[in-house]
Amino acid sequence: MVQLISFEQFIIEDGNPIYLQIINYVQRQIVSGAIQDNDEMPSRRVLSALIGVNPNTIQKAYRYLEEEGIIESRSGAKSYVKIDDGQIKKIRTRLLENDVKAIVRNMKQMGISAEEALALIRGAWKEED
């Protein structure tokens, strides 16, 4: 069943360009299973009004998602998610690699050693079990 993708939980944060935040949101929703293959993206105008940003910002995010093969535009200017398990795995790996790199960079800036970092990760991992 085709479902219109919700951006109700999307929150604009300072520090990153909004179009990158939109891309990241869509990718994380795909990985979590909240967005499925063939789900419909809101129109560019609707999403622009919903989150209060320039339509060109939305266009830039959609263009990137199209170039990555994540969404596909169809007649009537509707855009749909077009993903398979292989793409989901690639997206998950890329997102996790970026998250880990950011955490490592922060830990290094705080003077934390690799051993201390691994101990922190193990502790956090156990807490989540």
C-alpha cells in the first residue's frame, strides 16, 4: 500500500544545511523501516510550506535523492521512494560510518584514547541490552 511520507517528526537543527538534514531524515527513516519502497514523497511545494523553507532547498534535497537512486519522479511531478534491500544496507553502512567518524573526532578532541573509547562503547552497548 502506497503511503505518503510524513515529516511531522522532522526538526530543523542549526549547524547543517537544511537540504542535508532532509536527506539524512529520509535515509534514516528508510533504514528504520518507517519509509518503504513505493511510499510517496510530499510534493516539493507542500514540504516547503510544511517545514517553512525555500522550495529550492527542497528541490536540492530531492535532486540528490534522485541522483542516489533513492527516489524517482513520475508523471504529475510526484516522487516515490524506490529502494531495495541492497540500497538499504548501503545507506545504513554510510550513515553509521558517518556517525562513528563524528564520535571518534569528538573523542579525539577530548583526548580520549582508543581503549577508553572502546570501553565507553562496550558500556553503552551493555546498557542497551
